[in-house]
Amino acid sequence: MNSQIKKGILDLCVLALLEKGDSYGYDLAGSLARKVEVADGTVYPILRKLASEGVVSTYLQESQNGPPRKYYHLTDSGRKKLDSERDEWIKFCGEVNAILERGETGGKADE
Amino acid sequence: MNKTEYLNRLSNELGHMPYGDVKDIIQSIEEHFDEGLGEGRSEEEIAESLGDPKELAMEFKDGVKFNQIMKKRKRLKDYTGPDGRGRIFVIVFNAFVGIELWLVLLAAIVAAFMFLAGDAGIIGVIVASMILGKITEFLVPFIFLVLTLICVAVFLVVLLFLGIKYYIKGLKSYIRWNKNVWNYGLGED
């Protein structure tokens, strides 16, 4: 898939992953890379950007083995952003799909 | 590529980012390695799945650029019209401090020019007198005097060159600052 299109929507995907609950970088990287064809590293610049926008917050939490983990939490403004952009995206996808799928038959219907 | 190599390459590629940001980024990627190692994966395997460090660095840098654009956009969005206090400040500041300061500096430059002209004039007179043979006594002291005056002239030329250069530069940024305060008011970062 075109990397520009992918880049734009990945922010939203990360927000959606955090909607299910707080998580840390490695876990999010795995969840994202399992579902979308991206490198594991991709999630980190996105998390950084989201944190500086204030749509996610971070905190450190002890892990059972090893050093504390940096957890990411969806803030209220993040939730708002997710809700509005998710609807927008789904609507947009529907419109695009309608064009792409009916590309051939649509032409005939006009005749 | 092992963990150390990967982190080194990443921090090299991050280049001009502030030290604190680079440290923060490296820390998060290091954490990623440690988590992976804890799961029994090899350093090479983790590095491979993280993706090209150059590309990753670029994504981090794009994020920074994005933030700067957002900040600027926010500033423009929050802009509600000219700030009256900013305008008053610009007028008062220029009336009592700004314009005077730039005029004094300009006067200094003009004075240095006149001083240089006078210096060159004296050199010219002495050298002409020597050539015409008017000076018969104290020849050596006069030669020293001319050499000293030439040194002063060279010094003044350099000083003027730098002075004018920075005067223009300073004036430009001063005007830019005034425009900013005029349009957006004080207290902008």
C-alpha cells in the first residue's frame, strides 16, 4: 500500500489501539505490525508525535522483569480526536469504495 | 546489525535534534530491544523488524517538523486581530529607545567614516610633502607617523565593514521583531 496513505491513518490506528487500555511501546509496536504491514519501529515516532499533541500521556510503571516500562494513555482530547476522525475515515472509506467498486458498472448505468 | 550498532546509527541519523530529544528516542528504542530480548528474540532479529534506522530517524524528524507546523497553525488560529498593547509598545519603545539607539549607532558609523577620511587626508599630505621634498628634517619620525596612520586606517576599514554588516543585520531583525509585536502582541515565543 502507498506509504503516504498509510502514514496518515496510522496515528488513528495507534489511538484506536490505546482505546482498549493503556499500553507500552513494544506491545503497541507488535499489535500494529501484526495487523498492518509496517516496521516495528514505525509506532515510536507516532507515539512521540501524539504525546506532544497531548492526545496521549505517558507514565512509567514497574514491569515484572527488567526496568520500568513507559506506558501510554489515551487522554480525553485523544478520545475526542479518535471519535471524530474514526467517523470521518469510515465515511471516506465508504465513499472511496463506492467509486472503486462501481467503476465499471457505474459507466454502464449512465447509458 | 546488533543493538549497539542500531542505536548508534539511529542517533547519528537523528543529527541536529536537541540532545534531550535524541536521548528520549534512543531510550525508547533501547527499551524495545530489551523487551524483545526478554522474549528470547535475538538483537539482529529485533533490529531487522524495527526497520531501517535511517528511515526511522526520518519519521522522528518528520514528527518534529509536524509539531512546528501545528504550533504555527495554532498561533494563526488563535490570532484574533491586532493586539492594541503590542502596537502601543512598539510606538512608545521606538519613540524613546529604538530609533535613538539606531541613530546613535548610525552617527558612530558616520563619525568613523569621517575619521577615516581625515586619516587618509593626513597620510596624503605627508606623503605628498615627502615626495615633493618639502620635509627635510625628522624624516624617520614622519615615516613612522605615516605607518601608524595607515594601521589606523586599515583598522577603521575593518571596523566599518563589520559595523555596517551587523548594523544592517541587526536592523533587519529589529524590524522583524517590531512587526511581530505589532501584529501579534508581546509574549509570543
